[in-house]
Amino acid sequence: MSEMDALGRAMLERAVGEDRQEFGSFFLSRLLGFAVAFGPGTCTVSFEAVPVLFNPQGSLHGGILATAMDISMGHLLHHVAGAGATLEMKVQYLAPVTGGAVRCEASFLKQGRGTSFLQSRATRHDGELAAHATSTWKQLKVREPA
């Protein structure tokens, strides 16, 4: 078994090792190795950029980075204001990630009662800004079960 196969299998085992689907731990976040932490007005998603997550050019796939930034913003909104849904998201990729730790830190640009605007900054292990995302979120009214 190749090193890539072994890493992929370990990631899958981590993801299916439990069946929780909740903020901070759901299948996709466990599969990708995301760790979620909250600070004052922020949510950070951290993970290791490993070769199994790379595109054929040898850098982290942009979809993985966009997913981490989306999760950082969604978790922040949920933590501060409750359930929400992404209405739109824009990602600007500024530098490739070719390995090491990645940190995506979300913060509010403007928090409203029905609509909020958030951003996330993805930095590489060397501190260089790899990507910046902005998004618009709709606050959801969660109905209690009858």
C-alpha cells in the first residue's frame, strides 16, 4: 500500500469513526482533519495540507480551502447568532499552499438580524495569506419539533 493510500484510509477511518453530525464535528470536517476553535468574535478552522488533498499541480485544491473558509464562517455565525445558510461566497486565491498547517480565521464584517456579512482569511504555515473569502449569510428560523 502506498503512503497516499495509507493516508487516505486513515482519513476515512477518522471520519467514520463516529457518527456525530454537529457543529465542530461532522463527517466532512473529520475527513479533512479540521479542528475548530473560537476566540472573541472569531472562529478558526485549522488543518494540515497533506498530499492526498492536493491537485495534480502539487498544491492544496482550492475547493478544500474554500470549504475550510466556509466552515469557519458558518460556525462563527452559528456560535454567535444561531443557524444560517450561505447565500453567496467569493474566494480570492493569493498564494499556493504546498504543505504544512493552514489556518482559516473568520470574523464578521457586519452582523444583521436577518442577513450577515462575514470574511475568512486563510494563512499558510509561514504566515503568508493564501486566500481571502467574503460571504453573505441568511439567518434561519429553526422550528422546534411539535
